[in-house]
Amino acid sequence: MLAIVGSAAVVGLQALPVRVEVDVRSGGQSGVMTLVGLPDAAVRESSERVRSAIRNSGLAFPGNRRVTVNLSPADIRKEGPAYDLPIAVGLLAASRQIPLPALEGAMFMGELSLDGSLRHVRGILPMADMARHSQATALYVPAGDAAEAALIPDVTVYPVDSLEALVAHLQGFAPIPPLPAQTDFAAAPPPPAVDFAEIKGQEHAKRALEIAAAGGHNLLMIGPPGAGKTLMARAIPGILPSLTLEEALEVTRIYSVADMLPADTPLVNQRPFRAPHHTISHAGLVGGGRWPRPGEISLAHRGVLFLDELPEFDRRVLEVLRQPLEDKIVTISRAQGTLTFPSNFVLLAAMNPCPCGYYGDPERACTCSLGMIQRYRKRISGPLLDRIDLHIEVPRVHYDKLSDATQGEPSAVIRARVEAARRRQQARLAATPFTCNADMGPAEIRQFCPLDSEAQNLMRSAMRQMHLSARGYHRVLKVSRTIADLEGAADIQMPHLAEALQYRTRVLEI
């Protein structure tokens, strides 16, 4: 007898429908389950898990018959243990222990333990989204993943604890109540890990961080050890604007596929802050593997990627950031195909001015030779620096400021200004696919960043003296637009452009 069960395969960040076809027939070598349809090792091992789970759930495994399981379409690689549940349901339906009509319009996914209980699987959110577009009437998932699946509207989600409970539900003996759709997405921002009020001095750097947060601009901080670069980087999540629902679902999809969602957090409602170590590999940063998974730049999507000790990163690893910084996506090609992951993040980088860290410090002499300093700084290429909007120096903080009991502006006040600036940008860019100034292209810059004659003269002089590239010219205009938004100005004025130009000064030049 043949039974067909609906399931899904995750490819990149998308899920594709999979038909699990189970055929149970007499004859041939009995008790053997044959799996076809391009399964990986984890899927092939499911035969033993399914066999034990069925028997330990008090059900009958068709041991005296030949079992063939086909995962269709056969040209899509099937990986992971999520096919345990649909294979078990198909076996039980083909052996007449589950009524076939109960499978119509339903989709199943989940890993089975040997005792028949269901365990968590990755990628539930894209699977649920695919189920909605496939017009599935029911989605059966492990109970621990049900809240994640319920984020997708118009899908009836059933949280399943065990195979035994699922069979009783499908037989009509003990119905499983569906999980209500998750509609309350509001979340108050958590207290910042580091409040800006606790950062002494560094007003210039804090102003640059506010501009970076308001417009989504990339920023590089250069200063001696102990000046507070890492502390300020850790404070920036406290001033970032809240995620919209659409953005939160984008981020949650990435973390679901990467299997990095906390068990009690079905929806990522805070902007990510990723800070990989400088020993990270190429694949760890941009994503990769035989079957590519998201890397750090995709895990930082809609948030911040903080690279501390920037020159210590392998230069080849840093160079792969150039395309994602420009296009906001990363494309990974393999012989089996090409996958694209989103990577719209704010790059926040920090470094010392030289190997010893004290070049230019007024109180401590630098011990590096000129050649050492030049080699150290050349680890960061000009094209990568050109993609960083704000370059700032973070000097040593003196005793008077450190011992001053007066606190600065708290993160909540700065965050309010940042969110007001973002609202102005969203209203201005409503007819475009962009959400902040840093995303604007040449057409939007021409439309929304006009300069008066006085500002044009300043820009012309800056282009000549600072040797700005076309990309640098556009990035100065975008930063100017953000500074104007922070002040609530309708147009870019001379002070806005002048401040933006000072952040473009190459602090790496000797």
C-alpha cells in the first residue's frame, strides 16, 4: 500500500515542498527499509530511529514486508533528521494504522527519539512559511518548535509531543489543540549592556556612533589600547532603533536555518550584535560549507557586525566583505548551485594606530618603526576603507574626565533621537525598497541630497583636496543627510556637510 506525506526541505533560507512516498508491500527481503531521493547520512539513519520509535510507542512496525521510502523531488538534497516524523507517519498510514484521509493537506516535520518523543529541528520558520504558500491546512511540528511556526499567519499549527500522541490525534481519539497564532510582537527594548551615560569623555566618538546608528553607516574607530573603543561598540545596541515586524521575521528566518534560536525565543525582536574573533575563517564570516549555511555577516543582518582588532583579521577574509557592504547580500556558489543570503548590517570596526598601539599618543612613546606601522596599516585595503563612511580617532581619556561624577546622556535619550531620524528616513524613502540613508543608491542621492551653491563649493574643494572617489562622494552626502535628519532639517545645510567631511578624513594616513 502507498501513503504520501507532505514535508519540506530547507535550501539556503527557503523551504521547498517534499513528498514522502512510503510503499509497503509483501515479498522481497522483509524488514528492510530502502530510502531513495538523495538523502544524506542523517536521513539514511532515520530508518533505525523510526523503527524503534514506532515499536516503543506501542505501534506495529511492518517487519514482515518490504518498505520503500522515496523523498521527492529526487534532485533536491535531503539533509537532517526532520524527515523522521513524516517517514513514520507514512509507514503507519501505509500499514493501515492511520487513516489516509487524515494526511490530506497536512505537513509533518520533526526528529524522533527512540522512545517516540519529538525533538527540535532547525528551519521551522521557512518551512511554516512554505506551508502557508502551499495552502496546507495543518502543520505538525515538535512542541518545542510550535511557537516559532505559529509566527506565520494562516497556518494551523499542532504542537506534537510524541508519535503516540500524534497517532491518537489522527485516529480521532485524543485531538491535539492547535497553537494560536502569535500576534503579540511588541517587546520593550532591554536595558543596554553598556549605557552611554557610563562612558566618560569621547564626545566626538559618541556623536559619530549616534550618526552611524541613525543612518545605518559603517564606522571605524582608531585609538590606543584602553581608550574605550570596545566599550563604545558594546553600547551601540542600546541606541539602535527597534526592529519592525518584517525585519524581525527576516532575522528570525536566518537564525532558524542556522539553528541558533534560543529555545524560549521564537522571534528575534532585538537587533543582532555579532563580534567574531579575528581567527575566524572565510566560511565562518561569509557563510559556506558543502551545503552553505549563513555566516557571521548574515547573522548580523539588520544589526551590527563588530570587528575588533581589525588588522589582525586575515586580509583575504576582510576582502570578502567588500561585496556584501556594497550589495547588502552575499552569494555563495557551489557545484550543486548558488545560494544568496542577506547581509544588510552596520560594520563597526576598531583598531590600534600601530602594532604597539601608541603611535601619536601624547603620553606614551611608540616603539614601532615607520616600516612596521606602514605594514600594519596596509593590512586593510583602500577599497575596504572606502566603504566605511565614518573614520574617527578615539584618544586617551584623561583622569579629570574619568574621575568626574557627572554622567553623560543616557542611551535612552540618544535612542529617541535615532528613532526620530529613522522615521524621517522611512517617510522619505517610502516609495523605494530602502529603509535608511546608508541604503540609498545614486538615484535616491540625487533626489534627496541636493546641495545649495555654498555647499557645492565646499564639496568641490573637498573632492580636490581629499581625493574622494565617486563612492566617497556619495557616502559623504548620505552621512550629511543623516546629520540633517538628526537635527530635523529638511535640507542638507553647510554645517551638516562640513561635519560629514570631517568624518571622512583618513586617520590611517601617516
